[in-house]
Amino acid sequence: DQQVKQNSPSLSVQEGRISILNCDYTNSMFDYFLWYKKYPAEGPTFLISISSIKDKNEDGRFTVFLNKSAKHLSLHIVPSQPGDSAVYFCAASVGGATNKLIFGTGTLLAVQP
Amino acid sequence: EPEVTQTPSHQVTQMGQEVILRCVPISNHLYFYWYRQILGQKVEFLVSFYNNEISEKSEIFDDQFSVERPDGSNFTLKIRSTKLEDSAMYFCASSGQGRPSYEQYFGPGTRLTVT
């Protein structure tokens, strides 16, 4: 089941620079997308989301962009901080009665001081 | 800030034994979920629960698994006869205040080790 893919297993950026994490999906029925951040030995923490009817959502340092025609979304973090170092998961939902989330495999972000 | 809690944080059990993983969802949420993550793999949906019944379950959630909301605050996942391949992190999540909300809030997880 590869409906949600994160092709970069890891990313390293310098503190203060922009981090761009990418996610691709195959199911055109997805209508909501979310990004979660996960530290080791903790549960995923909700970061930001976007509805399929929008192409951008911004919350502080975090912006998510959605390109429906390319079935691609990205998370931009600017400026990146060392505390942002974690695994970032992209997730998608087809909605309906349960809103189950389909997760990508995650990208490990390392922000170097 | 309200949060989802899970107990225990780590459970070690022998193959064939029953385990119960416990969760306390956020108090005004109505939709509850279990997910699991096998080491090195992605987070996978197991089951969703609403209005005291299962609303959806995955292929993983076979007859060995069951969920229950025994009272107004707890949500449990029972594995009747554990297998080695059940070893994983199990995450409880909750969402919604009257209708499904896409934003699910996760607990810290229970690490289940089956020996």
C-alpha cells in the first residue's frame, strides 16, 4: 500500500534556513492532508493540515502547499530551528465516516546549529 | 492542554498471551482510533470507533483484536493471543467534537514486545 509516499528518508538543513519536506500521493479521493511531527518514543504530534480545496495553508513558521494536479504536497519550515529536528509524517484522509489516516513513511529532518 | 494518555508505556508478553492496551482519549472527543507502527515501518491504521461500535477496521484487525470503551473515559485494545509479529508501537488517537474531525491527536504510544 503506497498511497502516500515520502521519497526522502532524511534531510539535513542549517539553522535559520528553509526546510522543505515533500510528499506524493496516488489516491485522488484524498480530501484532507496533514503533517505530523514525531520525536523518538513519543506519539505523532499534529502540526498543520490542508483541505483539498485549498492550495496553501500557513501557521507561523509552517506552510503547507498542495498541488492537486501533481498529487504532491510539501511542508515548508522557515526559519528552521534545532528543535524542529524530528521525523515528519505526511498523512491523508478520504474523509467519510471514520477519517482514517494513511501515513507516509516519514522524513527525518536534522537541523544543524 | 488536553492530551491523549496511554498505559502502559511498555508491555512485554509471551507469545499466546492476552494483552490489553489502555488509552484515555481527550475528554470531549467522540471518535477514537488505534494505529500501530512496526519498527522501521509506517504508522498503520487498525480500527476506528464511534458511538460504542467499530466504524472501520483494517485487514490487520482480525479476530484476535477487539476494542472496547468500558466507561466514559477509557478506550482499550485487546489482543487475545499475541504473536511475535504483533510486536510494535501502538498508538491511540482521538478526534472530533460531534462530527469527524480530520485532526487526530495521538497518545505517546505503548511499546508491545512479544517474546
